[in-house]
Amino acid sequence: MSESNWTPFLSIVIPAYNEERRLPPSLEKIVAYLQTQNYTSEILVVENGSTDATTAVVEAFIATRMAPTMPVRLSLMHSTPGKGAAVKAGMLAAQGDYRFICDADLAMPIEEIAKFLPPAQLVGTFDIAIASRELPGAVRYDEPVYRHVMGRVFNWLVRLLAVPGIQDTQCGFKMFTREAAQTLFPLQRIDGWGFDVEVLYIGLRHGMRLTEVPINWHYQSDSRVRPLHDTINMVRELLKIRRNGDKGYYELLPPLPATDELPAT
């Protein structure tokens, strides 16, 4: 199949900032899993301003691990700084029928991705499937109590101001249908951590169907999240989302009216 008509079933988008250590073992696990599946897939690593060897390790992985005959394709692209900017770039470049945001640390084991795809999720019954660490059936491993408490406080603010009813908006694993991704991500304005809430907020404004998926999740002691600093920034971004919504920034552009008239000369 040529690059021009490559239409994988699944695209996995991995935002990567200074991930030279965590990416190689994570890519090994992801590729090994995808090779056992009966669908075609692609992985897009989106490097966004790293100062380490992230680019080099991904290029080396592609050169030494990825054969042209694989049903899995791996590519590297670059974006402007910010996790939100990286996810937006990857989602808009992806070609899959289903498009999954995946953190480089694989805090959610890659095998859990089956919960987000048909047949576990029925075709046509959702637009966005959100990994949840809060629903019955979800299991958190080794998370410090203070991190859980801070997450619940922030989620309370999210439910109050932007996304009612969703218990875990900040888990870094989310699935979008092709149509949802193509609608939502051109409207995304936030480049930082708050992009998760923004995209869900836009989705609800446009009547998209959201479902939560309970997962197994393992706390990573070397997480890039800075609890106090990032929480303050996310609250600021949460307020910005509400302002953007009030100003109409998340509305779809109306289609051009149909006409049979010839353009003026």
C-alpha cells in the first residue's frame, strides 16, 4: 500500500518531550502488541521542543526495528512546544479510523487499548472514549494519596466549570473517531496541559457522545507532571476555556452557501 492511500484502522499519537529514556521500551511494547492484532496501525511520535536525544532514539528505532512489510508504521514529526500542541499536530496528521492519545510512559498498559475499540466499544455508539481511573472496575497502582486528592479537587472544578459528569478528564489516554478528531482538533486553542479539558468541552458543545472506560493504571514516579505548578496553570486554562466558549471561538465555521452563479469577472 502506498503512502498516499494508507488508511490504518488505528493511529496512536504519542506526545514526546525529553523522552529519550522512556520512549524506546514503550515503543517496543506498543509495536509488539500491534503486530499481534488483525488490523493495520500507525504510531506518530510528536516531538515538541526536546533538549535531549528524543529525536535520535526514535529515528534509531525506526531504522532498526521497523520493517517495510509490517502492518504497523512508525513515524516521527515535530511540533511547537506544549503537550497540547503536540497532540493537535499528531491528531490532524493521523490517518486512522480511530485515533488514540497515548502518554510515553505507558502508565496504562498498551493491552488496555482493546477496551477502546470495537468490539468492546460498539461501532457508532461513541465519538470520544476516555480512560478513567475512577469508574468501578478501574485499578490504580502505587499512586500517592496526595496526588489522588489533588486530582479529585481539580476534577471537581472541571465538572463545575466545563465538563459535567466526567470523573477523570486528565488521564492521558483517550480515543477519538476519525470524524470527531477532524472536527475537534482544528478548534483547539490551548497548547498546554489543559487541552484535554478543552477538547472534551468542545465535544460536548457539539453534541458528541462521550464514554468513560475503566482501566488499569500504574503511577510513574518520574511523571513529568508538577502537581502544584501544573494544577495552577490548568486552572488558568480552565477559565480560559470558559472565556473562549463565551466568545464563540469553538463554533464550527458555517459551510459556504451553494450557488449556481458564476464568479464575477
